[in-house]
Amino acid sequence: CDACIIEYNYSYNCDGAAYQCYQGTNNIFRYNLGINGGHTCQASGFRNTGSNTFFYHNTILRTLLDQVDPLILSENVGTFYNNILYISGKTNAKFFVLQNESSDSSIYGNLYSVGYGSTFKVKINSTDYTSLAAFKAAGSYETKDGNSFGVEGDPMFNGIATLTNPSFVGDTTGQLF
């Protein structure tokens, strides 16, 4: 679709990415929560092959070991800002993989949170970056109008714990989110 707004959604434990944009232009993904998606596809949080896609004010968490890399996969130009991106429990997980990238994507103001067993990683085309500072230096990422944005830190979630059968998400016994 073109010029669609996808907002206020909850995606949990999906086989595919929590949110996907395969075609269309000027689509907006905002105010969404995605937890532990991507068991069988190329991204766990968001996959973008559309053009001029906006992805902002979303929270994407991945805490299960069997999930695929990365949290966000973009094969086309997009704008990603003011998101909370959380990875825990997988040592080779990446926040972003940008393919066919020529520094045209805008990425700024995101909170990167690395939990137990994980480290900061981003891949742009064939180059891996293992720190937020290196990612910022790679182009215009996490900067806007000459100002540095994007931080690594604790999102201070309240109550991330093991759930036992909450009715609103079905049987999640033993699942950590």
C-alpha cells in the first residue's frame, strides 16, 4: 500500500518479522510494540523493502536465542528514529542490517539497549560496526543537522520477567520478554 499508517499494534512471538513493508511508498510504522518475532525469516523486528518508509516511536525487543538476525533489515531507503531497540541473549545479533545502502537512510535518536550475552552490532552493506561510535562515524547515521543523536542505555522497562500464561498473549510459560 502507499501512504498507510500502521500504529498501536502488538506483535508477539511471530514466525516472521513483527512488522513488514514489502512494497509501497511513504508508509509510516509508529507506536508499535514487537516482542520476540522472526523465528523463521530474515528479520525479527522490522523488514523494509518499500521506499521512503518511516519507522518511529516503536519498541522492538528480542530476548530469545532462536531468533534470526537482525532486529531491523532494510533493503531500501527508510527513516528510522526515536525507537527503543533491545537485544539480549544472542551474541551475534545485530540492531540494523542495511543492504544496498548509500547513506540515504536516516537513522537518528534511537535508544540501543544491549542485555545479557549480547553486544552492539550493526551491518551496512558488507561492513560490520561493533560500537555506536563506529556506526555514527560510518556516515550520517545517528546524526541530524550536525548534532549527535542515538544512545546506548537502559530503557528502564518495568516488569520484564518470566510470564506464566497471561490470557492476553496466550501460553508463554517460560518465555522471557
